[in-house]
Amino acid sequence: MDQLSAIRTFCKVVELQSFTKTAHQLELSVAMVSKQVGLLEQHLTPGC
């Protein structure tokens, strides 16, 4: 998974304020949306 895709997913979560709505709109599972946001958080968190 590329970081750009994860950033786009994160932006959609912020816009829709819902992992479920984001998953539906992007045609992904809720688990995949959660995973993408989690991996993005790990990448952006210093010291992890």
C-alpha cells in the first residue's frame, strides 16, 4: 500500500467523519480503512 493512498483515505475519513462511510464510498472494507489509517499514523509518529 502506498502512502498517497493512505493519505487519501485519511482525508476521506476526516471529510465524512466515519470509517464506515469512507469504506462504503471508497469500496473498501472497514478493516482496510482502519489499517490504512493505522499504518499512516505509524509512519508519521516519530520514534515508532
